[in-house]
Amino acid sequence: MDGRPPHAIEVHALEKSYAGDVRALDGVSFAVEAGSIFGLLGPNGAGKSTTVKILTTLSRPDAGTAQVAGRDVLRSPGEVRRAIGVVAQKSGWDREATGRENLVLQGQLHGMGTRAARARAGELLARFGLADAADRVARTYSGGMARRLDVAIGLVHRPAVLFLDEPTTGLDPEVRADMWDEIARLSREEGITILLTTHYLEEADRLAARLAILERGRVVAEGTPEGLKGELRGDAVHVELAEPGDGEVEAALSTLAGVRDVKVDQRTLHARADHGASAVPAVLAALEGHGIRVASVTVARPSLDDVYLRHAGRTFAEAER
Amino acid sequence: MTTVAHSWYMTIRHIRNLLRQPIWVFITLVQPLIWLLLYGALFKRVVEIPGFGGGSYLDFLTPGIVVMSALFSSGWSGMALLDDLDRGVLDRFLVSPASRVSLISGRLVQGALIVIVQSLILVVLALVAGADLAGGPVGVLVLIAASILLGWAFGSLSNGLALLVRREETLIAAVNLVILPLTFLSTVFMQRALTPGWIQDVARVNPVDWAVTAGREALAREVDSGVVLGHLGLLLAFALLCTWFASRAFRAYQRSV
């Protein structure tokens, strides 16, 4: 043994196409260290949910292999299902059942005795702040409560690996922040391996120890958030243009020394510069020289948005449209 | 063992969810009574038509309405599955160790329980209204068994179809298209000899008619057990075929995810 923790998830060259020739996954590979939070980041349609469906045995890949908690998802789906908890994008709870009934049923399906399932349900309801609503029909829950119930259902059988497929999509910012704390706590205090998919750059940045950026069914970058940002030399320069720009704007800046990776997305211009502060005057001068009016300029350390732009060749906002 | 336990958990879940909709419960229990009283009154005098064979129309109609109620309640079984499918409940069970069989069988067991309750209420009401069910308790048991088999078959068809079409509108249209004609293309309301020849031909291969025939024969004064067992056998074979269809549809759904 070389002392490194084993991988809780290993994914190798997954491919999956759907009817109608939609290529959802085009050779996805990554590995997740046991006990860590791993983020799969990408815009809608990048292949995040398809990856989760395959890893949770819901769907079969056309090619490639995947191990979850040491078991092959194709050869031992039953064992994988016992080892994983899943919080899918679509809430999977039963609307007409109470929070408690949902949890007890899930425990029973995982082979817990009714008494043990009841005890565990009570524990989780208290822990997720649902004790008061425990015996209310889940249909009456607010968005945040419903999401917490989802996570509780995923944890009933104390899984080794938890899948969270876009856990905060559609939640209010405040509720989202609470959910982030909860996810971080799960990883920190219980050592559960968490695979989190998200299309919020901030979420991946904040929670994931490592992340992979998915773009059109491929992993275009993988590493720690800091490492990925560190790979980008220099600063990010963002210029808000007074009117939408085009290739002409990119051409205007491409000749400047110390400025590179120029990309215009409608009224936003992204560029990278070795020294952001000293590049700004030259950039503004070049734009003015081409008669392009500028609304604002910011210089910042690289963000995941810049990482995405660099590897995917388009801005995240553009990919989401 | 797991399959049995999980089917039971699912059955409890379905029944509990239904009981939370008291209006649904009320309609499910009262509708068959309305049919029995309404059709019983409307067609009361058809027994006087030469060739019907006389007797009381209520005696004749009771097994028909029991079977018809089983057909109608089971035909809609797939609607609840569609709801689970749309809300991600089905997928949640699929990524858990839940027995795959239980995802359908729980619904069918629930359907069978509804059939039993509906049938017993109908039989009691018929007796109160003066029906003479000569076959006695054994006859009633046979009638309920035939209704359960028919309900099992159409419940399987409805669930299988739900998994294939995955749209409520389509399922509603398909169920409506099938169940009323199947009821009228049988001897639910009318003596076989008085129906047109082509309906008699269709009825021979209509599972609804098999169930009515088995149940009505079992309640007759002189029971031909060959007729009863033969039709129960046909119903069992049909129910197995429908179960096979539902399991194929289930696999098709899993492949498409």
C-alpha cells in the first residue's frame, strides 16, 4: 500500500448514446477519493445526470466501466445499490406519505427491520430539522424542507457513497447556503464520499475538494478548484462593452503583448493578462482605437468561470443558454 | 422472501395513499352500487324477453357488475404508476435494493384488495335488495376469484401500457377505448342467446366474459364445475400473459432511462 486512500468511485471511458443519436457521454473518466467531495461541473446537457444515472445503476453505459464503493456497476448492481445513497434531481419522495413514512419505507427497502427503520427515521428527521413536520404529508413541505427530506432519504441506510444530482437547483439563495453547510458537514463529520453535480460554479468552488468539468460528454479539465485556477497564468480581465461586440473586437486585442485568450460573448469581453492592472490601459486604448465604447472594466484573480472558458472555449453563461 | 416483504411494503404504501383521498375511496365504493341499482332498475324487465330464461334480473346482473367493477378499477391502475414515474419516485426505488417485482406487484395486490372490498359490498347490497345467489358462499368466492384474476390481468396491462406510453392523456384514451366496449361485448348485461351472433363470437375470446361466465355459473342453482374451472383457467392464463407483458414493458423502461 502506498498510503493513499482508495478510490470510492472509478470511472473509465464511459460512453452513452440515447435514441435519436444524442451522444450524452463521449469517453468520461475520473476517480474520486474515498471520503472526499467531488464535483461534476457543467452546463445543462453536458452529461452530468447521465453519468450519475450510470453510477447509480439506473442506466447502462454503451461502453466503459465504473466501480462504486469497490463494486462494478454492471456486474454487481445489487451490491452497488446497497452501498449508495442517491438524491436525484427530481425529488423522489412520495407526496402523499409523511416525511416519516417516506424514511421508514426507504429503510425497509434497504433491509432494515421496521423498528430499526423507525428509529433511524426519527434520528434523521431531528437532524434535518424536520421533526415538527415529520407527520405531515410531504406534499405540504416547502422547497428547502423537501430537499432536506431528499437528502435524509438518501442517508437512511448510512451509505458509503452519496450522489447529489444538482442538490440546490431551484432553491432560494438562503436555503442554498444552508444546504451547502449541510453537505460540507456530512463529508467532514461522517466521512461519506460525495459526488455532487452542479451547474453553479460557486457551488463547485466552495464544496468540492476536486472537480471535473464536463462539456458535451467529455471531461475537459480535472483537478482541485485552486489547482485549476492556478493553471491560468495571470489575471482575468473582464470588460463590459456598451454594445454587443463581435470578432472585430477580438481581433483588436489579439495583437496586444501580454494579453491572450480573448473571447467576446455579446457585451462581455473576457481576456487573460500577465499583469492585469498594467494591461488595462492598453486594452482600453485598443478598444477606443476601434471605436468601441466601454461600460466597465474589472481585473480579478481567475475564477472557475475563467477555467471553464479556457477549457470549453465558451463562457459558462453561453453554454447554459 | 425479499420480494414478498417488499411487495407488502409497497401495497401498504399504495393503500395508505388512497385512504388519504377520502373522496376517491367514497367514489370507488359507491360507484359499483350505483351501477347495480341503476342498471338493475333500467333493464329490470329484459328477463321477460322470450329466450332470456326468466328469473330475477338482479340475480343475473350482480355477478356482471362485480366483474365490471373489477375491470374498471384495475384499468386505471397505471395512472398511479405514471405519477410515480413523473415525480422520480420510480427511479428512487430503482436505485435502491427494492425488489423490481414489488414495484408492480404491490399495485396489483392493492388492486386485488380493492376488488375484494368492492365485491363484498356489492354482494351484500344485492342480497339486501332481494337477490337470490343460489351458489352461496362458495359461488361468491369463485366470483371474487374470477374478478381478482381479471383485475390482475387488466392492472398488469394498464401498468405495462403506462410504462410504454408514459403520458397520462394517452393512457386515459387507451383505457377508455378498451374497457367500456369490452363490458358490452360480453354477457355482463344480457343473456348470451339474445346478443347478436358476432357479439357472441367476440365474447368467446373476451376475458371479461370469461370472468362473468365463471362467476355467474358458480352462483347458479346447478353448477357446471367444468364451465367454472375452464373459464378460471382461461383467466389465469390471460393474467399470466399480461404479467409477462408488464415485465417486458418494465425492462423496456429501464433500458430507455
